[in-house]
Amino acid sequence: MKRIALAAIPLCAILLAAGGYAAASASAEGDAEPAESSAPAVDAPAPRTQFSIMGERTQGGWVRGLAPTGAVSARLGTQELVLEADGAFFAAFDRDAAGQEEFVATMADGSTIVTPVVIAPRNWNIEHVNVARSAGGASASFMERRRPELAQINAARTQDAPATGWEEDFIWPLTGRISGRFGSQRIYRGEPGSYHSGIDIATGGSGNPFVAPASGVVTLATDRPFSLEGYLLIIDHGHGLNSAFLHLSDIAVKEGDVVEQGQLLGHIGSSGRATGPHLHWSIKWRDARLDPLLFTGPMP
Ligand SMILES: [Zn+2]
């Protein structure tokens, strides 16, 4: 049931894009081949001699895959991957990831299997403005308020909950107008500002409900508005993947809650530093910042 779902997952678009890999992993699960007299009469799946990966091989994108059969550990570049018993894993590529990385599996005898992956560059929306970047640093009183907030956010984003959202097809937490895209950035007289770390969804007002894009565990539900994020909610989807929701008007779940995909999480608002009511949704895999659009597909 569970892991076969990963190989045969409803990744229609992705199956088209990565036909070779997907077909190989589907038949490796033994559910694709009709019995034929010429076929060997064995039920055991053929061992995988390479990584089988499917997903969005681009900056801000993600992949799910299966490590070679018998791998005792696996990594993407220097990042150690969490391997399920059947070799299933999740990995992703930062907004600024280089053009090529390697999946490396270490086998029981110490040998390694390397599968390179090409990461397509994106055309980020970069705006050059003839304005100096805002002068001066943060005040001492602001930093005093900010430090514990950052510590709480960091603690929430580095938890490792036994959640399975990482293997689900994400849904939109809210439908509306996309008022800010992931990755866009302003350059102030040659000096780059920080890029937009999530996607903004606006409905024209406050108070609309939003739901969990995938299942997970609540690792942060603030009881007061943080200075920038406002009321902030973080959901851990497992394997180092998590979602954050900012500027909320209220939160309907509490820390430690297990949430299902589609479950009500709270209502949108404009708490914290926001120019108007909207939902800011960001996704991270460990330190890599990812594009939510690559998890959901276009806004319906
Ligand atoms: Zn935003």
C-alpha cells in the first residue's frame, strides 16, 4: 500500500516529464507487467541499480525518489537523506541551487552509486530600483524583541516530526489572487535586497479560512503576533520539509497537533509587517527555500 503509492503516485505531469524513471520504478514495484510465458516466474521486484527520482528538477523545486536497492545511506551533495525502509526519500533544491548535484548512495560493502541530477535555472523576477537600500540597522530594542522570536522559529523549523506530508501531492491552502511570487527580488542601486521567501495569496479581505496543503505536525502556533510575521503557524511535513503561514488573524490548531491535508488551520489577516491582508506561505526543506507553486501547480 504505502510505498507503492510513492512510485505509482498521481504524478501525471511528472510521469510525462520523467517517463524513463517513472516507468522503471513502476515496474520495479511489480504492478505494471502483465504475466507472460517468456517472463521469469518471480514475484520479487528487480533491484534498483540507480536512484529513481521524480519531481521538479529546478531551482526552488523538489524530488521524491527511491534509493538503489540495498543502500545503507544516501545523500544529495553533502545533505544526508532520510531513507524509509524501502529506500523512499524526499529532497529539494534551494532558490539559488547550482546547476548540477549528485545523489550518492553508500552500499553495505562500502561502494557507492552516484546519480547526477541537473537543476534547471529559473528566471526570477528581479527589479532594479534607483533607491538606496533602507538606511541603518535594526534598533537595539527591536533586536531584543526579535531574538527570541527567531529562536522559536528556528526551533520549530528544525524539528523532525514523524509526518508523511512529504509524500503527498500538495493542495492550495487558500484560493485567491497571487499578489507576490516566490523568489522575486529588488536590487537597490546595485545592492540586492532579500528575495521574497514565499508566495502571497490575497482575497481582498481578512478572515478567509485556510487549510493544510499537506498533512503534518504543528511545530509553532504563536499566541501573540511576532514583529514581522504576525500570528505565525509552522507545520512539519516530515523528512525536513515544512510550511510557514504568516500574517494570520487567528490560528485554529495548537502545537503538537497532527493535521490532515485539507484541515482548517486558521484565518488570514494582516498581523505583523504586512501592507494588507494576505496569506504568505513559505516552504523550506532544511535550509533550502522552495517555491510553493512547484508543489501545487497553477492557482485554480
Ligand atoms: Zn509574502
